Amino acid sequence: MSTPVLQVKDLKRDYHTGGGLFRPARIVHAVKGVNFTLDKGRTLAVVGESGCGKSTLARMITLIDEPTSGDILIDGQAVDARHVTREMRQKVQIVFQNPYGSLNPRQKIGDVLAEPLLLNTDMPKSERQDRARAMLAKVGLAPEHFNRYPHMFSGGQRQRIAIARALMLNPSFLVLDEPVSALDLSVQAQILNLLKDLQDEFGLTYVFISHDLSVVRYIADEVMVMYYGDVVEHDSRDAVFGNPQHSYTRSLFAATPRSDVESIKARLARKAALAI
Ligand code: ADP
Ligand code: MG
């Protein structure tokens, strides 16, 4: 048995809010004790309604936010939340719903991709640029995109750029927090296929956060369902979709129209055929 890429043990995060003149102090238990183990090359989907703690969990496992308690092990190594090393930070990358917010409008895409290498390695400039060009091709962008600025790209292309940047330092795992939620359906399918292709080629490990069950069904190997900060169900995709155990999971499914990416594609094909 190889070491799991990510182990999370009884992870908790409280937020202290209010405490002003008109807002009484309150503790929000955003994540209440999450446990899981994720092996290399797998995709764990985290699902649940808005506010259930998905992004809080994402920020903790990408070492952006410190847990209130609990343990995180990456490649078998325990993370010391108060003293996160640069090596540890390089192992985890995150892609957000809106990549535009994290792209510097005055930075060319080639420099966006080469920057992690500039900051974290002593690679010479020519090699950094070669690697950036190679990654651009891997995510399905063209060589001439290298010298363009973020505003010149569509939403789907920007998400390709965000994925490319996240992969530049060869991370142990990638957290994708609602990565296709802001995109048109046809573009969603393209990005999901890209993620699958990259996973096959490089053996990537994903934590894929989404409120959209049709997307989850397409991409996930295993599914973890969160409800008010708790994990109420965690099993293989087929088990969770085929035979949901928890009443919350069943109600979540009942609220979702039955569609998956294949049917989205079929619908688009029918629309395109009608338009001719
Ligand atoms: P999700 O991503 O599933 O929508 P979040 O992790 O963003 O959920 O939020 C979980 C809970 O924690 C919510 O009740 C939210 O209001 C609260 N929360 C998240 N971030 C903060 C914060 N920085 N300060 C206070 N409360 C927060
Ligand atoms: Mg969120």
C-alpha cells in the first residue's frame, strides 16, 4: 500500500463572529470534525448546499486557513499549521470558481504560468518559459496565447489558465472549489474533460467541490456529502448515487434535475442541429 496523498483527521473550524454593538458574539461551527483519506490519482467530490462548510474545508486542506483543531497529513507528513513550510505549500494548489479575481490584469499569461517557478525554484528564465509553453499546450491553449493578457480570454480559457498555473509546481493534489459553476454548460463539459485527461496523463489527485450533482456524477470516484459542517455520507460514486443512505443525501438528489454531462451534451447537439 502506498501512502495516501491526503489524510484528514477530525478537522474542525470555528468562526467567531459579531461581538459588535448590535451583533451579539456568536460561534459558527463551520466544519465539525471531518475525516477522510485520499489516494493518489483519485477524485473526491465534496457536495452539499451553500454554507455547509465546503470552502472552509478547502481552505484548511490547501493551508490557507488554520484549523481550530484536527490533523492534516500530506504525503504522509503531518502539517504544522503554525509553521507551514514552503515545500508543504507547494504540494497543494487550489482553483477557484472565478479565476479572473486571482489573475493580475497587467501580467501576460506566459508570466502568470512561469511565476510559481520564479518564486520557488532557481530555474533559469529560458527553462521557466519552456515549461510555461508546454503547460499552455497541455491545457489546450495555443502558443500565441503566451503573450496575451487575462482580459483577452473567455471564462473557460481563464479557467484553463488557472488549472495550468496550479500544475506548474507539480502539486500532490489539487483542490477545485466550484471550478465550472460560473461557466456555460458546453464549456463546463470541456473543462471537466480537460481535468479528466490531465488526471489520466499525470496521475493527478483532486478534491472537487461542487453543489452540482450532475457534474459530480461525471467527475468523481468517491463522494462526500456535507450538511451543516458534518459529513453525513462518504462512499464510492456509484454507491452514493445508486443507493444513498442518508435522508439528507436523498433530499439533495430529489432537488436536482436528473441530468448529467452526457445529457447536457446531447441537448446541446440537438439545439445545434435545430439551428442549422
Ligand atoms: P460553502 O463553501 O459550503 O458554501 P463555507 O465554508 O463558505 O460554505 O461556510 C460555512 C459556514 O461558515 C457558513 O455558515 C459561513 O457563513 C461561515 N463562514 C465562512 N467563512 C467565514 C468567515 N471568514 N467568518 C465567519 N464565518 C464564516
Ligand atoms: Mg463555497
